Amino acid sequence: MKILSHITWAAVIVFALASISSCREDSEEKYNPNFLYYGTYVQQFDAVYNGILYSYPYWDVDTADIIGRHDYWRAKAAELDKQDSVDNEVLEKIYTNMYGTLLDHHMVIRVKNLKPLPSQADFGMAIVSPGNIEVRKRSDYAPSPVYYNHVPSMISKLQEQGRVTECCSWQTDDDFILVSCLIDSDILYFYLSSFDLTGHIGQDKSEDNIMVNKVVDNYLNIISTKQDLKGVIIDVRGNGGGWVKDQWTVLGALIDTPRLLFTSRRKNGTGLYDYDPFVETYVSPHKCHLLNKDAKIVGLCDMRSVSCAEAASSFIKHLPNGHLIGNRTFGGTCVLNGLYDADYSGTFGSSDDNHFVYLPTYLVLYGEERALYEGVGVTPDETVPYDEQLFRQTHEDNQLSAAINYIHAK
């Protein structure tokens, strides 16, 4: 995921949180995980614990009690200091039980094994992702159908059937995939594997930049010139997120008046409940926007739709002419910028060092109803499980077919 720093706030809601804020009286060095010495397992445990405790943005909505768990699992960490070597699984158990049920689905905790078994010396590390733990426990869990050649194969099949026209696509060596085309002459289809447009639009004339601009310009041209479009499909399955500024292009083309994307507040300060006021972020219409106001807008999403992909899914779901199809999204919906030393929030540690904790600085509520999707995900209006066997046999994507049928239905 990229750090989302390009955000223009449209308005500030007058909302004071001072009554629930609490300031840390002890010295900053006592808690800042970037200052602490961590030569033992228990010191390492303290560094991670204090970093999360004082920088996590969800304590007023998260029911996980890491304070109540602290003494027991800290004692378990202390026991490791008495051992000659430690199995990665034992170390990972401590951090999974401490943090595995936290609400934040962006969070990843990597902790170096200070005394790994000889067989684990090349990868002595514990990794905990609360999001992956929760998603795999869901009763409706389903892996994403979209992988590196899924969309190209799907489009090729439709082209063979004569159903695709005005197609423009691009796939990079690292499998960033973009496709814009017409299906059945009256449906605009746009797929992007990540929200990575901002880094290409208007940039130097490299092959990647030229092709990304061609695909995006094709999307914008079709949407703003074809009066007879019956629908638009925005496919964010398998999309892990990216730049929030991309929404101004992708979603701005769907509307003709500004529309609320989300309301958010930033963690800012050393107290557990130190937050900035809530602010609202709007998507403004793109200069090239949907010409046919009666067209249906369909979003395709799945459990690998994360962050900006979930913002797009929520936005489409709540449009008057919007409809969301697929599977519930991942539930990692926050904004990620922030540095611990500057903001007392955000990612801390180093991926090359003793520990690294990747976490957000914002709590984000979506749409006019201010829905909290963090740790839960966005539920589609129409749940359509992916039929892998059908795709393997025929290259027909049943979720895309459901979107097409919805648009063509009277």
C-alpha cells in the first residue's frame, strides 16, 4: 500500500474530543518504540506494546483488551529470555494472542526472533496480521478470483465472442493491470488492479506512463461521450488499494455533483484518545463525467478488495444508481499516512530491524451514514460467489456476468 498523503479536506466538522483525551505524563522516551533498547524478548515486547498502545487510532471503537492481556503475555515473553533458542511459532503465538483480534485490518506486526532455532536462522521472525486472521475465519470466506492473468483471459474470451470493442489495456512486469473497454456495445468496463494512477497521469513519457494514460483516457472518453451507455462496471476485485487521489478520476467520472466519500479523524497525540476533529472528504465531478444519467453503475468487489478499493466499493454502493456485486471486502479501510516521531501515530520500527509495526493514523467512516467498515468490510448488495470451475472450463467470469445481467435487466 502506498502512503496516502494527497488528500484535500473539503470541510471541518466542529467536533471537540478534548473531553475524552488524556495526555501521557511520562517522558516520551519511555514509550516511543523508536527510542527503546530491545536486546531481550521482554524489551522487544514492551517496545511493540507501547508503540501500539499509544499510536493506535481505534481505541474508542475496538473491543480488544490488550491492556488486560498484557501481564500474562509479557511474562511469556520473559520466559523466552531464559531459553537457549526459540521456535518462531512460539514467538508468533505470543503476538497473535496479544494483537490477533484487533480491529485494524491494515496492521502487520513483524518481530525478529532474537534466538531462532538453527533451522530457522535464515528467517527468524514472527508475523501477525489481524486482518488475515479474521478474514479466514469468516463463514463467507472466499479467495479472490482475480490473479495476474484472470482479467486478460476473461477479456480475450469476450473478444473471441465479438462482445468487446474499443478496448485499451496495459499490464506491467509487476502485474499492474488496467483495462477499459465496451462490452456488448453499451456497457463500459474498467478494471484496475491497484489505485496506482496518480503516479503515472501527466508524468514523463515512459512506456508505462503513456499506456496508463491511454487506458484512463479511453475510460473517460467513453463515459463522457456515449449517450447510449446502459451501465458502467468498476471492477476492484483483487485490488489492494493505493492513492486516494485516484478516486477523483475513477469515481469523479461517475457523478455530476460533489459527493461525500468519507469522514475521518486523525490520531494525534500521546494520549490513548487524542484525536483531531472529524473532517469530510468529497469527490468532485471529473470534467469528463457520465453523460447518460440513467446508466446503472455496478461495482465488482471481493475479499481482496482493500483500502481504496473498499472506498470505491462503498461509494458505488451508496450512489442512487449504484449496485455492488461480489463478496464482502477485506475490511482494511483506513488512511495510512503519519510518522510516529512526528504525530505519535502510524507505522513504527524498521522492517530491517528488531520489529516493524504497520498501522494507520486515521479512523474513517464512509458515506452519509458514516459507516465503519474497518475490520468488517463492505457487504455487496448482491452476493455472488465466484465459480472457479466455470472459469477454468470456459473462461467465463460469473461475477462479471451477474453485473452485465443486472445492467441489461429491464
